[in-house]
Amino acid sequence: MRLRDAVALGSLLVSAMGAMDIERALALARARDAERQQFHARYIFDLKDPVVTRLEVTTEFRRLELIAEEHVLRGDWMFTRSVRAAQEALAPTRGLINIHAQVRFNPLNTFVQSPPYAIAMSAVPGGRLDALDTQITPEFSTPFQTKDRKTLTAIIGASIDAKIAAAPVGQTTQTVGVTLDGRPIAQTAIDFSRLD
């Protein structure tokens, strides 16, 4: 499939989230906890890596379900009955996929800031991973006191996020991973056709 065809297919899929898909996402947010957990499990990829523990994908459909779930938890059931409110909530991130990675550092690390990890993707199985525009948010330990009574925190990990356009991804299988200085640390194949 040529890139132009993939973009056209992806655009069709993005615009396909009409009223019926929105109502389905809102109904899922009102469903039983077990049903919602089963839905979310498809979007979480546990990795057998000591540093990069997991990857998580948030599509437009899942983002709406998460927004609606939050409204339900706050007691705002009216949101889950309004297609218009749902469309307004999605407007800022329309057509975007978020890929999130969780990174854990060795407790004895000496980092003062997070190393330059990046989320990367390759459309070709086993192909080179190309870094995406990535935002890194360091995670710190709870404050502790040293022997000389100084209060410090240590960097214990990081949350790494990348937003990409859904159109080029479409319904393909992509290799998604985390790199450090261009070298792959952990990766997995994600079949986007299995995700709503």
C-alpha cells in the first residue's frame, strides 16, 4: 500500500468516528468495571524489560471512553448521554493517537534529569525505529532526609509520551518501541486494526 493510499484510508477511519461510535464509547463508560477493564487491556502492552515496563496506546475512541469514565466517576452521568458534549471534548485532540511508555530507573541511579528516551515507530517489521516527537516527564521519589539533614528526592523513572496523527497509521501493524540515543531499548508490534 502506497503512503498516499494509507493516508486516505487513515483519514477515512478518523472521520468515521461518527455519532454511532461516540454513543458506543459513552455506553462503554457506563458499563460494568469488568467490561471496561477488558476493553482497556487491549491497549496496554506489558514489556519484558527492566527499564521500559509497558507501552500504552490511546486512540480517539479510547480517549473519549476515558473522558466519559472520568465524568461518571464524578457523578456527571449527563455527559455520557450527550453526543455533542463528547464531540466538544474530543475537538482538541481530534485525529491523534497518544503512545505512552513507562520507564523505571535503577534505584542506585545518579541521574539529575531523565536520559533522552524517545518513543519510536517502524512500519516495517524488524525495520529501523524512527524517533517520534516525545515529551518526557520525570518521576521523583518521596522526599527523604540525608545524614546531614538535607531533604532530597531522587529521580526514579519517567513517563514518555508521543502524539501522532492517526491517518498515516490507519489499520496497520506497526513496531513501536522506546529508544535511547537512537538505540532500541524495548519494542513490540502493535496491530492498530484490533484497536477502536
